[in-house]
Amino acid sequence: MDLTATIILIGITVLTSYQAWKKPDLLDRWMFTPYKIKRKKEWDRFILSGLIHKDQMHLFFNMFTFFFFGRVIEMFLLYRLGKSTGLLTFILFYLGAIVVSDLPTYFKHKENYQYRALGASGGVAAAVFASIIIMPLSDICLFGLICLPGFVLGILFLAYTIVQARRGDDGINHDAHLYGALFGIAFVLIISPQSGLNFIEQIKSFRPF
């Protein structure tokens, strides 16, 4: 297996999450806490919080998903921009998605001293939805049981995320998922407007049976 930027990012996230589980002080310092970000100007929390996870299941699900979809975006950028520029753009894409996806949460909870969040869900969602724009008809399987074309699953996921974000009663930062997904879509369309046209043409050709 080649040592790609996707694998390196996963490796770093696994190591930092493991360290955070062992060191409560580190976990607390890296946690996404809008109140402390505003009061103490700890802006680095926007990125650091994406490098830690709540537990092993949270870490596994995010990194397992990123392994498959991150590689798609990494290869896409390498092909379009060349090796050096493509790698740098991919890393900025992932970190940028983590930051941008948390901005709405920051403004919503900057006066709430109790709010805390963590995880790379915004970056992962960006990779998933960027991949869907590039390959909308490729199947995405949920737990290896239910497989649907990417664009179908994407629509269902966005609808679910919007509903849950409005409810806000399950302890999950659905806003990060939503805005990470929108970031991924916008990113691909800016880098490659032709991908948007290809997406439309592929959707037109879709036949469920």
C-alpha cells in the first residue's frame, strides 16, 4: 500500500486521539470549545479538535470513511494539479473543511460555556460529498448491507442532517456534517466546474432498474 497523504492524515489522527485519551489535559486543551476560543483567542482549537475523537468507535468510523473517500479526492487533485500542488491542496482541503464546518457552531455557541465538540466529521463529510460530485453513480454501502448510488445517499443524508441539526437534541454536531458536506461540494465545483456538468449528465442517465 502506497504511503499517501490520506494515510498520513489518518495516522496522525489515530496517534493524537490516542494521546488525548491518555491525557485529559490535552483533550481539554484541544477540544472545540467556542466559549474559550472567543475568550482566550485559542483559534488553534478549530484544527486541533479535528485531530481528536471521543472514543475508538468514533475514531474508527471517521477514519474508515476518510480512507476510502479521501483517496478519491487526493487522486483527483493529483491528476488535475500535479503532485506537489495536488498534495498541498488536498491537505488544505481537509483542514479547511474541518475549520469551515465548525464556524456556524462557533457563532451559535460562543456564549455557551458548556458546549464542547471534537472529531474530524466536517473534513470527512467534505471528502464524501466531493467524491459524490465526481462519481455520483458509484455505490456507497452502509455497513456492507445497504448500497445506494452516491447521489441518492447524499440527498438522504443531507435531509437527515438538516432535520437533526434543527432538533439539536442528540448530542451530535450535525451542523459540522452539513457544512462540511457543502464545503466539499463547493470545493470540487470551484476546482473543476466541469465536474458539475458531468454530475448533471450522469444523473440524467441514471436508471434505478
